[in-house]
Amino acid sequence: MARDTVETHFIQAVTTLEAGAARDPGRPLREGGPLTGDLCRTLFQRQTDSRLLDIAARWLRGQGEGFYTIGSAGHEGNAAVAAALRPTDPALLHYRSGAFYLTRSEQAGRLPDEGLRDVLMGLAASTEEPIAGGRHKVFGHPDLAVIPQTSTIASHLPRAVGVAFAIERARALDLRSPWPRDAVVVCSFGDASVNHATALTGLNTAAYATYQGQAMPILFVCEDNGIGISVRTPRGWVEAAARRPGIEYFSADGCDLADSYAAAVRAVEHVRTRRSPAFLHLSTVRLMGHAGSDVESAYRTQRELRADLERDPLVGTARMLVAAGLITPEELLRSYESAREHVLRLALESTRRPRLGSAEEVMRPLAPRRPDMIAKIAPVAAEAAVREKAFAGSLPEADKPMTLSQSINRTLADAMAVHPEMMVFGEDVAKKGGVYGVTRGLQKRFGPGRVFDTHLDEQAILGLALGSAVSGMLPVPEIQYLAYLHNALDQIRGEAATQRFFSQGAYVNPMVVRVAGYAYQKGFGGHFHNDNAVGALRDIPGVVIASPARPDDAAAMLRTCLAAARTEGSVCVFLEPIALYNTKDLFEEGDGGWLAPYVPPARWSETHVPIGRARSYGDGRDLTIVTFGNGLRMSLRAAVRLTQEGYGCRVLDLRWLSPLPVDDLIRAAELTGKVLVADETRRTGGVSEGVMTELLDAGFSGQIARVTSSDSFVPLGEAAHHVLLSEDEIEQAARKLLG
């Protein structure tokens, strides 16, 4: 294949090098530096292989056999970062980390070809690629402690901070962890990413924790090539953005392997011994453009492009080796040509490997359901003596019937008693017990190591959860209001939900995200405390969305979600209707119809609620009202009035918004032939659209109608009633269907 400008320049530059006097390869190449001749030779081989993978990527693309051309050319200095770390240190890598990955692979005792094949199989989208199985080209491997990241910008920084947090928290709580107790987390990214909100969250969270005296063993590595696609990064900006309280700053010329390695060794030593964060700023260049389709001449001058060529890190390392007499220019070029031929041959072989062949095969890692295992684990409680201690001798099953809020609180306590790896955290959840008191008393029972407050940043909360989850813990973060979740939704969509998909289940995020949501708070309103938008959550593949309305359902469903997280690595969102937290009555004041006794552990098996199972009320044959959340209480009240007039109504509480309980839905619909969907979410993008679609897809031929909230944000005060679904609207729509 033809050689491009970068490759031609490398060959010409090596040809002009002059060999120096031979030096001892076991000694440092520079006075006082740690890089020896032997290590330099090894790292140069990995740098060369990384460059050749970029060349192969473009060749594969030209043949119509490759599907990813964002390369690492110019960033090969990150091989030095890998060399300064241990192969057991968890790594969350920038997408230009080819040399790091190949170096890490060899550090772990694998043959060089194994690392090369990993990357080439990813480029060719082969099912034999070891991490994503052809679903995306990512750097990742469970045997190399490399946690895969897609090319979303900086979204992995909050998770990386969470991994560092989890290493220290596991040590403090004496819990098992997949990482060594003195491990260092490395997280790499580009200079443009420094400006992203998730990067700022990661850096700020690390600084915030350190400022308070918490250990945070993380190394941030910014590979600064001065440009983000076509937008230049102002000179000096990365350093200015990096210097934060508690984060030690290191810098090096990323095109100079000896300088990069020396700085990386110092930075890693700082993090490992002091258990505090560091920022390693590597000045690099970007060669061969942003990606194969990028025409740099459209926005960069020829002078700028030539200046980057002159700083080619491959030429820089070759110059050191030749000047030290460790290799001649002729030997180096022969070695390069041999490696080039070998990598291109491996690339050709990768095109002959199998690819994903069906939708079922593509989706296999998304949401493997193991209902039998969940049903077995969900009812497990702590031993009697442990429960007695957790509840200070006053077991919840002996108490009077409970509200929704109380039921969730006791269920969390029961779960924490049996799962030592479980943590509850978020804004105000500790001493205050949350805005609505749902977590009140948990910190006193289980200590600040397991129940704690975070700073006000939803991305940070979810990042801590993601990092803890992938580190063997069971996080239960709280998002204070549903509207606040949207500030950080990509941490669920782009990070949590994709992790299993892009790692074939090798890395998972077992977590239950509690969210106070929906509307109808009396005397309190406004959009950010009354949000009825769940469409963005229901659109995320594989995520479980639980929406309990009653206290007994909340307890059983929360146990199910925790069991699904533990057995399947599921990401569960647990939506809690704020307006029902402290509701006691159903039909009239004092009837206690919305209270429920706390079920004792002996009955947890018989009251288990599987994912995707609805709950039916009544046995009428005239009309089925399908609803959930606040709609359940309104629908039950309307149904009773209709029943008193001689109509036979049944109410189906969906309970699960994803996956929807399709079988129960169709069965209930066919029993009456008439379905009214009472949906408190919006008319557009709300739950009712999915319910009606499922009925139509199943061939339901009866009558269907729906009542929903308006396509509006929720205003303050009494005005909210103008746009929210009401009990009267449900009753009137039901009467219309009944004729």
C-alpha cells in the first residue's frame, strides 16, 4: 500500500540519523532519568506497532473492511505512562491510547501479536475481538484491567474518580475488590475534553474529596495535541485548568519518551504513595488528522502540519536509540519494514474473521434476564441477630402499617444488613435523611462509610456509583428530584447502559438509582420539583425502570432491583412518587387504604415481584384502566365510583416502565375488550405511547383510549392542575369508553 506523508517523513528522518557510541542498554539513557536503553527499545516497538495499527486502519477502510480510523499517531508517548504503571492498575483510556494498550498487554505477559490482534479485530468489527465482540472499536480487556470506553468525550472521568473512591472505600470497609489495595487508577483524555462538563465534574470531585482529607488515588493524563478536531486549544489553558487544590500537577514533552517516562514515574509514585490525585500533562502532536476522513489542510496551515511532523514521537524515540548506539538507522528501518509487513498481514487476516450476524447476536449482552436466580436471591435476609441489631430490636414487621416512604426506608435497612458491599449516598441523604426523610436513620445504623452525603453534582453522584459498581460494590445513589437526573443522564445512557454492551458482560454496573419523581405535591410545585418526563429513560436499552406506587410493592420491587443488580449487573432506576411518600388514605380520610404492613422475611418469596410483572385490582369485565405511579390511586378511586354504578372495572398497575409488563397488559386488555390508559406523564414521549403500541403490535382489536398530562412543564402552585392528569379526567374518559 502507498505510504502517506507521515510515514514517508519517518523513513526519511531515520535515514539521516547518525549512530552514536554504544552504551550499556541496562543504564539510563539520560543522566538522572529512569528510562533505560532496554526499556526504550521495548517501548519503541510498541510505539511502532501502534503507528502501524493506524496505517492498517486506513488500509482496511480503503478496502471496505475496516470501520474506525481515529488513530493514536502523535500520541505514542502514552506507552511511557503504561510502563510507569502496573498491569493491575485499572485504566480508563482515551481513544488515542494504542501504544498504552499494547504496552499494557505485553506487561501482562501476553505476546505482542495478541495485543495487535485485539485492536485489529476491533477495527474489522469481528466477533472475536475480546472486549466488545465487534460492537465497537474500544480499548478494553478484563485481563488487563482496562475498562472499555467509547468515544464519548470525557464521560469516563466521573467513573474513574468513582473507581479510585471505591479502592479506598473497599479497604476501609474490609471488602473484596477486583483491584489491589494500593492500586492507582489512570484516566486519559484529550485537551479539548478538559472543557467538557463531565471532565470538570471528575476533576472537581477528586479535588473536593482530597480537600476534605479523603484518599483519592487517581492519575489524570491529558494528552494535549493543541486541537480538538479543528478547534484550537489556547496555549497554557490545559495547565491553568489542571491546577486545582489537592491535585498535583506534572508536565512533560509527550513526544520525548524519556521525558514522558520520567514524569509518569514521578506522578504515579505520588499517587500510589500519597493516595492523592495527580494531573500529568503531556504535550503531544496529532498526526494523520482527527480520523481518516479528516482533511486537515482545510483548517491548518502547511507550516503547522510540518511543525507537527518534526515532533513525531516515533522519530524522537528512534533518535534516542540511534544516538545511544543501541541500533543503527539501517537496522531500525529493516525492523520497521518487517513489522509493517507483519501488521498488514494480521490486518488482512482480521477481515476473514466472523462478524455479528443478527439482531439477537448484537443485543445479547444488553439485558440478560435470570428471573429464577433473582427470585432466589431477592428474598434473602440477614440473620435474625443481625436484623435485630440493625433495627435496634424493633423489627419493621412488628410495626403498624407503613407509608411508601417508611417501607422504602426499612427495605434499604434490611438490604444493607445483608449486603455489606451496599452503599447509599447522594445529596442530603445522611444526617438529614434526604429531602423527604426516606433515608433517615440509615447513617446512624450503618455508619458514614456506607451512608454518606455527596456534593451537589448529579454527574459526580452517578460517577461514584459507576466506579463503585465496576469495582465490586452495590451502590444505591439517590437523585434528589427527577428533573435533576437530566443534568447527568449521559452517565446512565452513555456510561452505565453501554458498559455491558461494549464489554460483553466482562464489566458491569450493578446499581439501583433511587429518584424522587413525578408531580402532585400539594402546596409545593414548579417544574424542577414536579417533573413527569421519563421518555429519555425509557429510551435507554437494557435499563430497568421500576415505578412502585404502594408501600408493599415498593419493598418487594426494591429487593428485586437489588437482586437484579447483584445477579445480572443490571442498571435499575427506581422512581419514587413524591406525592405518595406519606399518603395514608385511599378513599376517605382515616381509612388507611394506602398503608401496608411490612412483610417479614419468611414471606418474601411468596410476595416476590419479578421484573416486568404488573399488579391487577378488581375483576370487572367492562373496562381495564392501565396506569402507574400517582395514576394508580386516582384510577382506583374512579373505578370504585364506576363500580358502584354497575360498571365492571379492573385497574392494572404496570409497576415496571421498562421492560413493560406486556403479557399482563394484553391479558388484562383481552378480558374486557376496552382499555383506558391513565398516564401522568406527557402526551408526547410518555408511557401511554408505549402501552398503546404494545397492544396494537399484539393484535388487540378492542377499543383503546388514553388520558395524559399535557405537553407542558409543570408550573408553580394551583396552575399545575391545568396541565396534569386529574382523577376527574380519568373518570370522564372511562365513562366515554363505557358508552
